[in-house]
Amino acid sequence: MIRRITGKSFTSSVSTKLFILTFLSVIVLFLVIGIFGYQRLFEPIRQNNEEVLQGSVVQVENYIKTLMNSIQSQLIFLSNPVLYNKMDEADYTELIDNIMTYHQDQIHSIYLIEFDKVKISSPYGYRFYITPERIEEIKAQTSKTGFWWSPPRSINERAVITVSKQIDSNRVVALDLNLNALTGPQIIQGEQRRIYLFTGQGDYLSTNTYLAYPKTFQDHLEMKDALQALTQTSGTAYNTVHTSFGSYTVLSSNQNRWDWIVFSVIEESQAFPLLDSLKKQLVLVLLIAIILAVIVSVWITNYIRKPVTAITRQFKAAERGELEAHLQLMMPLLLLCFPQVIEQGLDVAHHAVETVGKTMFRL
């Protein structure tokens, strides 16, 4: 349109070229400032948030260690030969029931194996559920070290591990620990985070994810597969996982005696709330930067354009043969050369005086 009206290219005028160069220069300056600001602001914020998030995984592991030590202490107490020999069956059964009641969320069952059968159990009917093969395995494994932590197994779609301790060569106290208790919501106080627990070999153990809704359950299945893949890679403690329902920040740790891997899963918007807010405002910041760049470019262009335009007009007038324009163009050159002209004139005058003097002397 501009080219049709003026008959010239839009970028042919001096003002337009100055504006474009100035605008690009200001944009580059803003980009340099933005990159520097990102390195000085965004990265420290991200690193600080990662440290805080990693602390949540450590909190989970500390809870697991504390609970396991508590369970182990209870088992050592129950397997004390002196205590067992001094108590009759009714008192020992009451003791087991009291422990079971106190730890009903963590303990699935407690039972006493005597010779080749379960003599006492809490709950009572659990004694009829344990197979002879399981009894033989518990006795065989416990007799090797006196204390045994079994691999995880499922009971009625619930992951448990068996912890057993010998009383003597014929008696063993065993306890089935509910692994869902290790990822319960009470371990992360005041925060809503999804916790997943896997073995070092990648077997899924438990999670605190609420699975009542279809979308949540589908997201759980995708997340479980993604985390299982992470257990098979030598990745870092900080990862990003994508499912059909969103992107998540995943932190992991396995600093425990059982070589279990604890995953803490947080939505990216919740993991870095400040950075997420800054990203949402990025479009507004870019728009403001462009407006400022236009304003600064117009101001600088106008500042430079006036003398350049004046000189251009003088040259065009001189081309048309205007005497005043020739004089205005030559004036700076004359002022620049005037001292040299005066000096040369003085030299000529001095030389003429010397010549006249010499001629008069000869006459």
C-alpha cells in the first residue's frame, strides 16, 4: 500500500531504516537482559523448590524407617522366651490382640507358629487362612538368621510383607505388615501429594492415590507404568512424567534397608507455583517489552532523523543548483579550512615582503 502511494519501497526512507535498526537493537538488548534475569532469578527459584520437594521424599522414608523400627521392636518383645514361658495362652492372645488394635492400620495380622501349625492368631480366623507351605517357608527362612523380612506379596489385593522372629527352635512369631500404611495420607502433613512405593526390582507395592473415580484410576495406571520404567533406569532423583491427564514432577529416593524406591508425584503447576505464575505472565511481559521497544525506537529515530533529514535536504537542494544550499554545505568546510587559508595567506604576505625588501636593497 505504501509503495503504491509513494512509488517507493517502504524500507527505502532513512527514517524507516533507522527505526528498524533501532527496534531490532532494543529487542536484542531486552533479550540479553531477559536471559540474564532468567539465570539470576528462575534457576535459584527452581533449585530451591526442588530441595523442598526432595525433602518430602525424605520425610516419607523417615516415616517408613520409624514404623519399621516400631514393628520390629514389637516383634522382638513378643518373641522374648521369658515372656512367652511366663504367660499362658489366654494372656498371650490378649497381648497380641492389644498390639493388633493399637496398630490396626499398619498390621494386617499377628500369629504364633508352634511346630507345624498356627497356635494363636489375631484376628482369630487368620490361623485357618495360612497354608502349610507358607508355614514351612516362614520357619525355614527364620531359622537361618533368627529374623526374616519376606519379599512383598498380595493378600486379597493388598500388598503385605511378613516379618518373623524365632522364640526357640519350635516356635516363631510372625507379623504381616500392610504396605498401604507406608504411603498413607498421614505421612505428608498438610500437603496433598501422591506417594508410590516400588521394590528395587520394579514391582509395585502401594500408593496413597484415591482410586474411586475412573479418570483417577486411569491416570494411576499410566503413572504406575511410567514409574515402573523409571525404576529400571539409572535416572536422577528428579524427573518429569507425562500422562494423558497432565504433566507431573516426580522425585525419588531409595535410602532404606529394604531397597524400596519411594516416589513423590506432584503436578508441575503445584511443584513450582512461582515459576508457573511467571510463565503465565510471559506473554504479557513480551507484549510490554515490544511496546517499550517501539516507544524507545521512535524516540531514538526522531532524535537521529532531524539532523540526517536536514543534511539530506541540503544535498538535494545543491543538486538542483540552489546557491544558498551550496553555501550552507560549503560553510562547514570553509570554517574548517579557514585557519589554514589565513596561515597560508600570512606566509605568502611574509614571502612578498621579504622579496620586496631584497629588491629595494639591490637598487
